[in-house]
Amino acid sequence: MNGDGAWSRTGRRLRRVPLVALHVLAGIVVAALLWPGRNGMVSDRPLIMWSRVLCWIMGVRATVTGTPAGGAVLFVANHISWLDIFCIAGVCPTHFLAKREVADWPLFGWLSRRAGTAFIRRGGDNGAGEAAEQLTWRLRNGGRVLVFPEGTSTGGETVRRFFPRLFQAAILARCPVQAIALRYPHRDGVHPAVPFVGDASLLPHLWRLLGERRIEVTLRFCEPLSALGRTRNELAEHARAQIDGVLSGAGTARPPASTALVGQA
């Protein structure tokens, strides 16, 4: 039997499941004690530490290049899995915009609400408009928010069209947009266990990930884009081109990398 056979995966799951359960319980206690600050938003610092520990338990190793912009900023990233949120949160303090269904996930949904996540109703008459209003308010109050403008998760091999409406928030708040290119490199291209697509359910997908020995993720913070003088369509197209350039290997010379999250349980 090879070193990563069925028995190895089972052993990792048996070790990690209790750790994840304890970690979630700890998150519930911390989240219950969080109170909104003066700007109406809860602190994102506890989410950073919680996300880092979750990634450590799951054997996630993150390599980061580039530097997150300071102050109010609208982060945008390609979307592959629910794991994206914790990989980004572990290296960059920010709040998130997620689909409305996430709010109903067991425990993770409640934790997301307490962490200050904003939710968007997909398919509604004005879901994107309501979300843009929330984002504008948060950005004007000095917040940092991340959105996945593809509108859905993908297999990670390509970048779908970015929906431009949410970029209006950066224009109204007069803050920059910064693209984050996410990759889960693997000998098969993209790590086959990571994409959370189609009708996948959270708990079965988590169970699969807990059996993986290590999951590599790379995060590239691209050059920030000024929203001044640009339309939301231009911002969406430029941000998408930045991410697509990184994923296709056509990006500019990369700054030195730093490993932010290392470990496995």
C-alpha cells in the first residue's frame, strides 16, 4: 500500500475530525462574545487566528506573493471552494460577501454571520443592488471586503466573466480594488479534492478534504486598481485580466513569496 492509501486517509480523518469539532466549538464561544465596533462591524482579528488554525488542522500550506493594500479596499478573487475564504482570511484581515445559502449552513453559517459576513440573494430582483449598497457602506466606513465576482465557484482552471455591478461600490466609496489570484497547485493541475462545484454539499466535501495529506494554495495579491475615472465594467475586466494573467503564467515578474500557513495535523 502506498503512503497515501485508504488507511492513511482514514487515519488522518480520525485525527482531524475531533480537532475540527473542538475548533468549531471554540469559534462558537469566541463568536458569541464578539460585539460590533463603532462602525457597526465586528473585529476581523479573531477570524484571522481561527482561520489559520483551521488551515493548520487541515494540512493547508499557503504561499503568498504581493502585499494587501492598506485601508478601505474592495478585494476580488477567483472562486474555487469554500476553503478560499479561510485561506484568504488567514493572511489578510477582511470581511466577506457570500451567497445567501451560506448563512444557513450548520454552524459555519452562524459563525459567518457573527464574523460580519454580508450575504447576497442570488436570483432575486435586486440581490446585487442590495449587496452593492452593503459593500458601499462598509467601504465608506473604512472596512475591507472581499467578493467573488464570478458569482459561483469553478474548477479553478479558468476564470469566468466577472459581474461588474459589485464594483460600483468601490467607485462610490472612492477606494481601490485589489485582485487576488487563487490556485491550488497539484500534479494534476488543480488539486482534485478542492473544487466545491455543482450540487456538492459542505459536510461530505469537508470529509473528503480531511483525508488529504497536504493541500497547497498560492495567493497572489495583484497591483491595486484605482477606481477613480474608471467604470465598473472597466474595473471588472481589468481585475479579471490580472487574475487570468497570473493563473495562465502570463503575469509580470513576481515579488518574493512568503509562506503564511504551514502545517498539518
